[in-house]
Amino acid sequence: MPAVKIDALDPAPPSGVGRAARIPVASPAMPRASDIAPYLERIDSAGWYSNFGPLVLELEARLAARFAPGTHIVTLANGTLALTLALEALSLPKGSVCALPSWTFVATAHAVRMAGLVPWFVDVQPDTGELTPEGLLAVLPGAPGPVAAAIPVAVMGRPMDSRAWRAFQDATGVKVVIDAAAGFDSAAAARVPVMVSLHATKTLGVGEGGFIASEDPEFSTRLRAMTNFAFMGDRISRHVATNAKLSEYAAAVGLAALDRWTATRNRYVAAARRLGIALSDTPEVTFQEGWGSDWISSTCLVRLPAGSASRVEAALEAGGIDTRRWWGSGCHMAPAFRDCPSCALPVTEQLAASTLGLPFFADLGAEQIHRTASTLKVALAGLQP
């Protein structure tokens, strides 16, 4: 499957390294046209293309079956809109504060601002890179204003305890929405709303899409209406809303992807295990706990010796191996959010300087793994005094 071009800033190959020789950082595992065709035929037969058609409803039912009984699923056009509208569906006071980690993709912070809230960047735990209920409780007294919401982030799809966050919400009154954009494989409970992305770069993708899982039926009803001009079974627009529905065509891709999910997951797990074995004699490289065994995602984030990410990145680049700083230096460093309040962020800064996304995808081959591991080992050896 061809490598994905993540964005328009992908570097050209260095002198002497051919384009075919490069190892991409990611490559989608999307269903093939032949897998999708039966669902497209259903669309043709029904003549129903959007507005909560039969394929969207079937997709939502199949996604709900992956969660605890009583979980409701609302699909949306993408994950950023899903986070934005989830916050709006909570009817939070405009201008109030939403706590979130700076250690996340900028979409999280964009969603907060689009929902009319003020992002407040909070530091994360050094072992997991996550914002925890205990960590947020400790800094709440120093908040820059009334905190109405919090968005903890599941780092690269790492499992997150929604029950602990529900207990935090009940104790503080602060509404919680979990950003588990990369957490399709690990998200299994939704005691507070959980957002999962269905972008093409995720383990299960539809191209562009996402969903919110929640055990609260009233919240899910409000959210559904907000994706469709605030209609609720009629043509009356009850408040300001938007059009953020998932189309039948995107649902067709999602259903085809679900049909082959077990096989796709096995390919990801096999690639993760082979990469882990190749680096098993390199203690300087640490994988996320449970990655490749208990859970899987479409990215491989490793922790390197303190402050070494830039030098390792350069060495891999010189060897024709693409890497990615998936979250850059943290949201607080982006020009769009430099005016936002934040706590001291020493852990975020350490993670930004010491973590790197290695090449990883379902069809990562043995030669690619060997080349990545051997180049990485040479780079790490070069760091020794």
C-alpha cells in the first residue's frame, strides 16, 4: 500500500537517498475498493446518501457494540468537530476555562477555542505523558478563571480510565470529555464522553470522520441535534448549530474497515512485536507500556535519552528514514495558542525533547524494521560521551 503523505511539509530525500529507498513514517490501512463495493451498491439501491441513513446507523450500532451496554454513538464528519460539538452540547458558559494538556495534537486546543472556551494548558505525568485526575486536582486552585471543562488526552491511543474521570467530574462539577483520537482499539468504556477519530491515518479509518461514545442518552441526543442544524425529528432549528454529519459513503468505508478489523489489528500487532524484538537489546529506547500487546495504534512513539530527540531525528533522516514529532513542542508553543494561560510545563518540555515517532504501519516490512532499528542504534551510540 502506498505511503501516506502526512502533510505538505514532508522533506525531500537527502542527497544520495532515492525516494523509493525512504521508509515512510506512516501508511494507511484502509479497506480496498472491492471491500467497499457491496456497501456502495446498498447506497445505490436505497438512494440515501446522508442525513442518518441506514449505513450510518449500522456503523454506529457496530461501534456501540465495542463498548459497555448502554453506550450511545454519534458519528461526525471529523474528530475536531466531534470535540467541539461535544463541548457545546454540555452547555458550558462561554469564556469559561477548559483545562487540557499542552502535550497533545493542536486539534484539541482548536476545538476548545471553537467551542468558545479558554484553553488552559496543564502539565502531564512523566511516566505516561497523560493528564490525570489527581494532577488536575492539584493545580485547580491556581486556575486562571472558573474551570468548566477538562479534556484529558489518551496519548497515541493509550488506554484511559473513563471511570476515574467520571469520579473527578462528580467530585468537582468540571465536565470531562476524553480525547482518544487514536484510541479505537483501546477505548471500551465511556462514563464520560469519549472522542475517537476515524481519520485515514488511524487504525480504523473512513478518510475523514470521528465519533463520540457516551453513556448519557440526553447528552447524545443534544449532540446528534448539533450535527444537524439543531433539528430534533422535525425542521425546527432550536438553537445555533451546524452540519457535521457523516455521509453514507464514509459509513460504507467504515463498515468495510470493521469487516476486516481483526485481520488489520493482527497485522499491526505483528509489526509492533517485530519492531519490539528488533530493539529489545536497546534499553535506551522505551515503548509505551502495553503497546503492541495489550493495545495497538497506528503510531509508534518511543522515549529516548533525555534531550536527544533532535539528534536521533537528524541521524534517521540522513539514513532515509522518516520520523515525526507528532505533537511538536506542545500546543503552548503554537502561535495560535501562545496567548493562552498555562501552568509550568517542565514535563511537556522534556517529552517534546525526548520522544519521537518512528516508522510504523500495518505492512511495515522486515527490511524496513531492520534498517530503522540498526540506524537508531548507531545514532544512540553516537550520543555516548
